[in-house]
Amino acid sequence: MRSFEALLMEYYLPLKHLHMLCAFLSATLFIGRLLLDVTGKPQWRHSPLRRLPHINDTLLLTLAFTLLAIGPWQPFTHQWLGFKILLLLGYIGFGVGALKQSLAVPTRTICALLALAQLAGIFYLARFKPVLFL
Ligand code: HEM
């Protein structure tokens, strides 16, 4: 009979692929909303595009913490993961700023650039899992 751990690990890869799908969708939806604002179409806020990213991001994070719970990774042991979580906080904060209509355009532009840089960092850390400090 297989152990409970072995059974859980069977779910690991499909859950990771779902997490990756949500990650790519999250990036696409964020960049898409930025582009709509840049091209003078802020009306997306009155379409399903207002709620869809929140639903996707909730799923992305739920899957992320499920992977943590059943997989071998620990944020204080595996530095790429710890830094990924830190960058995620920045991505959320600057991402909110970038889409906030009440902020001045230069502020929003800086927020957008910082959010995109942190998103790129998240993908890099996830993909290559570098050892940052020995
Ligand atoms: C915007 C947020 C996030 C993005 C864009 C993202 C992206 C990704 C990607 C692309 C992978 C697949 C890497 C590969 O094997 O090629 C991945 C894996 C993973 N992510 Fe995330 N992720 C995000 C948030 C998180 C968070 C917050 C956590 C933890 C709390 C997390 C935990 C993990 C884990 C444990 C894996 C599996 C690593 C492995 O088994 O190879 N992710 N993520």
C-alpha cells in the first residue's frame, strides 16, 4: 500500500503546472490592463477584466501555498523561494499603484516599471532557483 506522502506527491506535478498556468495568466492580465490604460481604454474597469485577475491571483496563491505544503520547498531554507515571496509583496503593492487612476501618470509609470521588474524577478527565481547567498 502506498504511503499518504507518496499519494500527495502524485498531485504535485499537476498542481505545479496549474500554478504555472495561473502565473502566466496573471502576467498577461496585468500587462494587458496596463496596455489598455496606456492606449486610453480605462473602461476595462467596467468589464469582467476587473474581477478576473483577482480570481486568477487567488487561485495562483492558493496553489502556491498548496505546493509549499506538500512539496520539499521551504522559504527559509531555499532562498529563491523566500525572495520570491518578498518580490511578490512588491509586485502586489506596485501593481496596485500602477493601475490606480487617482495617482499621477509619472507615479503610475514608475510603479508599473517596478512591478514588471519584480514580476520578471519572480519568474527568474522560480525557473532557475539560484543560490543567492552561501
Ligand atoms: C506572481 C506570483 C508567482 C509567479 C509568477 C510564480 C511563477 C512560478 C513558475 C513559473 C513556476 C514554475 C518554475 C519551473 O519549474 O519552471 C513556479 C513554481 C513554484 N512556485 Fe511560484 N509563482 C508565484 C508565486 C508563488 C508563491 C507566493 C509561492 C510560495 C508561497 C510559490 C511557490 C512555488 C513553488 C513551491 C513552485 C514549485 C517549484 C518546483 O517544484 O520546481 N510561487 N512558480
